[in-house]
Amino acid sequence: MDPAELRASIPALDRCTYCNTGASGPSPRNVVGAATDFLERHAFEAPAGAGPYPVAFDAMTAAREVTAGHLGTRPEDLAFARSTADAVNLVASAIDWRPGDVVVRTDLEHPAGTLPWDRLADTHDVEVRVLETERGRLDMDDVKTAVADARLVVLSSLTWTHGTRLPVSEVVDIAHEAGAQVLVDAVQSVGQHPVDVTEWGADFVATAGHKWLLGIWGAGMLYIDPDAYERLRQTRIGYRSVEDMDAEEYTYHEGARRFEVGTTSPAPYVALAEAIETIEAVGLDTVQSRVERLTDRLKDGLGDRLMSPASYESGLVTFGVDDPEATVERLADRGIVVRSLPHPEAVRASVHVFNDAADVDALLDGIGP
């Protein structure tokens, strides 16, 4: 599949110039169709056939295999969640927090990566230490100082504020040397460039399928390193969390399945698998090379308003304007979809492989000189 074929398969692009995939991607027809087809089979055929539960579990197993393959891990190391925020909360709720424990996060994190720790500060007297950054960059000396007595370090692989790629593996090494675990928010990376969650060495990686993978809402993923379980205290439990739900004494699944509690719709994960196969059919090399060309074009047109890196790191391009919210509304009136940011106060455009030069030019024309 080439980018033009992908573009033609996305109905929303007939109605607007869409440059907001970093918030939520527009789904292709085949992705939505995969979910719809499953729902109909599950509701109409399964009750009189194999049964709703076997059909659902088989669909989840197949989707898990596709998703794990895309993320470079084993199916047994991957739990399905509802979103990135849900996956982050699964980790937060499985650590036996003690008063005075330290969580280190960057000032580049999405609220999904800040609110759980703020809540722990209120409920468990956990200290939340914030790493200050400059234009989306970490100072590694500051990292070493901050994590020296930390229990958990939280960072994004690719920042939603500036589109910068953070040195995840280096931070992981520093944190592990200090005795801390690491949770990575990878939702802006997956679907933009190849991601092998095992190469980072992180204990946990949270992500979701509704952004750059172009899936539908409701499919989150949580990778858990097998060595991380010994430092967790599992509290959530349900029939899908255990090896044998009919046993007199429960035993959690050895792998990440222990985080999955009970009945949930497989439809978002069926769509996720279809979305992954669609992006893989386009090719992540194609995604990266096309996004690089298009973002170069956009950055050249923005000039000194650009707040993201001048060289390519991602499809997220942040730029300054006098009134970000008014600019977003004005562009929306022209059928161009972008978003404003609170920190920094700016506008962010997201450029994906389905976009083209005409989209970029329309955006630049709408922004004005």
C-alpha cells in the first residue's frame, strides 16, 4: 500500500485537511470495518456457534500476537488496556508505595503521565520530582541527580509538546543503576517509527493505537519486562488475571495477562491489529521519509516561529503564534485541523504519511505570514 492508497481509504480526509494525528488519528475504512465485522460476528453468529467467550478470546489472542510482533516483544509480555492513561494507572496501582518514595518525571509529560503521580502524592505521601527541560531536551546531569533516590522514573519516548525524541535507553541505564524502575509513555512513537520495546530496557512501556497507528479508540497496550514483576504488588484481579479461575486458590498469570481483569470488548484490539497491518503495509521507512520531507516543508515556511527541532525527529511540529486558541479556531473555519498546547503556549501540527504537500501548503497559507 502506498501513501496515496492509504489517504484514499480514510473518509475524514474528504472533509478536511487533517493535521492532528498526535491527538487522534483518522481511521481507514478497513480498520473500522474490522471492528464492525467482529462485532456483528460476535453478536449475531457466536451465540449460536462457538459461543461469545471463545470467539472473543480467540480474537484477543490473535490481536495480541500481531501487536506484540509490531512492538518487538512476546505476546505473554503484553497486556491490553483501554488507553495509555489506563496502562499508566495499571502500573501506578501495582507498586507498593511507601511514604517518602520518589517518582521522577519530566516537565514534558502529558496529563496521562502526571495526574497518577499527583494523586499518589495526595494519598501515599509520595514525592513527585519534576525534571525541568529546555525546548524538549533533557540534561543528563540533571537526570543523574534527580533519580539517585527514586523508586520510579517516568518519561515519554517522544514528547507531545515539541516532537523531540528523548534518550530513553540512556535514562533507563541511569535509573536502573540507581535502583529505580522506568515507565515509558510511547504513544507518540508507535506508528511513527520502528519501536522495539525490549531495546529500551525499560520495565514498563505504555502506548495506544488511536494516534499514529490510526486505530480506533479503546486499545491501549502495556509492555512489562519479565524481571519487573518481583517488585510489584498486584491488587487488581479477575477471571482473566489468573491461570485457572475455577481453582480453589488463585494463581496470577505469569505474564502481563495478570493485569487484564474481566470481560472487555475485543473490537478495539481487532481494529488495532488491522491498523498495525495497514501501517506495516505502507512501511515505517516510507512513513519516516515522507514525514521528514513534509515537516521540512512546513518548518521552512514557519521560519523563526518554529519551536520544534529544525531537523527531523517526528511528525509533531510546534510553533508560536500570538493567540494559539484563536489560530486553531481560524484554521478550523478553513477546514484545517490542528490543536493548541498549554505548555508551551503554542499550536501543534501533526504530519503523517497520509498527508501531502498540498496539506502543508494549505496550513501555511492559513497561518499567514
